[in-house]
Amino acid sequence: MQSAVLAYLASHFHSKKDQEKLKEIFQSFDKDGNGLLEKEELVEGYTELLGSKEAAIKEVDAIMIQVDFNQNGNIDYTGLN
């Protein structure tokens, strides 16, 4: 499921096909199209996937700890545009 966190994972995928798939997933979560995943966008996307907002919040909190390096509450995906 963490494939939705593309900024973190993109550096681990070398093929163009893998990068395009990750970008596609990221963009499906990026509801306002600003190139950032805000925490609420992640919660919304994970709620749809998991069927539970509580479970989604737990998952997103774990993701943010791992990938929000500058602690601004967003995940940036400008690297693969």
C-alpha cells in the first residue's frame, strides 16, 4: 500500500514503467493536482482503500514519519514530473 507514497519509493524503481505507475498512483491521491500529497489527501485515499478512516489515519501517520523529511505535512512528487 505504501506505493501511494511515490516520493519515497520512486528512487527505488529504476524502470520507466515502474516510475509511471507510481506517478499514476500519486496523481490519483493528489486531488487538487498541486504536486503535493497533503496528509488529508492521503487519509482520504487510504480510507477508500482500507474502508476505515481510523485505519487510514494510522497508516498515513506511519507513512508521514518515514517520508515527510522536512516535516511540512506534505509529500512532494516533483522529481518524476
